[in-house]
Amino acid sequence: MVELDESNFDAVVRVVDYLFFDFYASGVVTASSSPRSHRGVSMISFCAVMLDEAAPVLTGLSTPIIIAKVNDDKYRKLGSKYGVDGFPTLMLFDHGVPSEYMDSRKADLLIEYLKKLVAPDVSVLKSDSWIKSFVEAAGINFPLFIGFGVDESSIAEYGAKYKKKAWFSTTKDFSEDI
């Protein structure tokens, strides 16, 4: 995980395709009984632990997603520039375009969601083993569409439109065992 500040933030956003930011405030103390707590652990601490767990997996992807932190206590201009008004605030920068991340903060679900983001719109599966690997890698949190005997171009529009909501793939080379 990388710590960024006002001196390097914009440069990093320009050169890295996928950045996942944790805007945090080091001086914030969250009571474990507050709505922003999870099993007696503050959401700030929980979020930091989950991001630490997810970081090596996400940076190891073929299209890496870099996790970075910004201390809003020290660099308030950055937080206010992106509308940060509570902590922790997670944001995804996809080729420099920011969007607030509102999905799960659990490491495994965070990884699954972000892996989906960098996956192709439509995967072309060339064998039974590729089909099995695709199904295993897709997980259970997104619907899965496999167009058996379908050309990639026939579902490309849907793959692009619904990429964040489902996995799309095609295959022409498969056995009857699948």
C-alpha cells in the first residue's frame, strides 16, 4: 500500500491505470458501538486491515490495481477536491476518473469486485479447462453468462454495458462433458 500526498497524488493518478484510494483521518476515533463499526472494531481499523489483506492480490493481477492511502488530516485539499466528507472513504480511479466505492469492504469481496473491473468485457474461452478456470475465478457474487457456440461480437455490446454487473464469455471449442 502506498501513502500519497499533495506533492505526488496527481502524478500517480496520471500514470497508473487503476488506483484504489483510502481517504482516512488518523485523528478520528470511532466508538466500537457506533454505526460505523464491525464486530467491535472501528470501520476505520477494519477498512485498513482489509485493504492491507487485499493489496498484494490486487497488485499481483495481470492488470494491477494499486491501493493507496491519503491522510485527510494532513492533506484536506485532496479530500475536499473529491468530496470526501466522512471516513474511511474509498475511491476508485479508473484511468484517472474517480468514483466512490460503496460495495463490500471485506477483503475477499473487495478483491472479487475489483478483479471484475480489470477483466475483459467478454472472455473468449478456448477449451474445457479454460471454461472451468473461468467459472472458478468468477466466483459466486456476479451472474455468469457463457455463450456456447456464440461469437464474441454477438455479446460484446452487453459485455461492455453490464461489465460491472456480470461476467460474459463465449466459447466454440468445448466438449459434451462441459
